[in-house]
Amino acid sequence: MPGPPTPWRTRGRGLVCTGTEGAQRLGTLGLDLAAAAFALARRFAAGATLWCWSPEWPHHAQHIAVEFVHPVIVGKRALPAEAVEGADVTAVLRSLAVPGDVLAAVAPASDGHVASLLRRASAWGVTTMWVGAGRRPATGAADHVLWLDAPEAAWSGDLVLAYHVLWELTHVCFEHPGLLREEACTDEVCITCSDQARLGEVISLEDAGLATVRTASGAESVETTLVGPVQAGDLLLLHAGTAIGRVDG
């Protein structure tokens, strides 16, 4: 007789399931992985690059990039991904990342540098993922938080299992291309986002009270009188062409 149903099932030689044991190891991460994989598949379908970074565990960033670039299953497509390293990863990604890309950071919740870069990446139009174990980061720290409660998951193999399942589920999404098309807002004023402040990063200063900022939709000129003097690299909250607040970067 067949055994009881499990949350994950094996597909060919790939890993979507390790049975009950794997489900227990991943805990309640399943729904988060599914949502992240769906978002990632949509981004890849639109031409995104996945940037992977882990200041404390660089081997994890390299492993994620390899998972997507070199599929372990024959017939699966290679997807653009690259691990980034260096003394100033913010400067590197500022020059390389474009709107629609994805940044996956693997780090403990206590890493303030990671929190800062993920926050800044939103101003560049980059979708963010924070992968880790132990104490969770603050709510809203990334678009997708893929977290295991046990601190030892970072080196026990469970974290590797989690992002392998992320890779596998991303390819499952590609089997349903109709789901990958994102509907763009075509109204002159979007009802959903017209009253929402956006994040922008100052690129340069213009005349008194004006600055050029980078946003998810491109460079814009904004009025900065309300927030006082600004400089390149500052993060600002923008609404209707005006900077209405500052965000710690």
C-alpha cells in the first residue's frame, strides 16, 4: 500500500521531496519557499539576474548561484545567477543590478550590513530574499524571508536543502508559463499605488532643493526641501515628486 501523503514529492532525479523527514527538517518553510519560487520564476521569465551574497558564509552564496546556473537535472534551463563578493558589495551591486533583478542574501539576522543593503536594493527595483537560520530578521526586512528556526541549520545541511527546494520549485513554475506573465498597470493613475510612498537613493544634487534619485522606475528629479540637505547615497521616501522623509541606509 502507498504510504501517507507527504508535502514534497520526488520528480525524476530532482529533489522536491525527502519524505516526512525532509518536511520535518524544513518545518513551516514550505509556503514561504513556494511564494519565493513563484516570484523568482516570474523575475527570471522577465530577464532577471539572481545576485547571491553571503558575507559570513560565502560558500552558501556560491552554492545558490551554481544551483541556478548549472542545473543538476538534464533538460532544465540554466538561469542567470552570480555570487558577489568584495569589500564594498553595495557599490558593486549599485553598478550591476537593474530593476527586476533579484538579490538573495544568506546571513544571520544580526547582520546589519545585510539589512542595510536589502533595504537599499528596494530603491533600485530589485526583489530581495533573506535566507538564514536562528533568530529571524525584523518583519519587512526583505520581500521574501526564507528562515529555519534552528541556528545549526546554517551548517547542518538544512539550509542547503531549503535553497535546493527553492531551485526545484522555481523550475516547477516554469512548467506553467501562463502563470509567469505579470500584468502591468496601464491606468494613468494606479488606484493601488497612487498614494504610496516609494524609496529612492540620491544619485546627485541639482539646484538648491532638488536632487536626482534612483528609483525602481528609473532616475527622477525630486524636491528635497522638506528633508533638508541631502548627499549622494542617502535613502529617501518619495511621494508626488517630493522627498517626505529619510530612511536609514
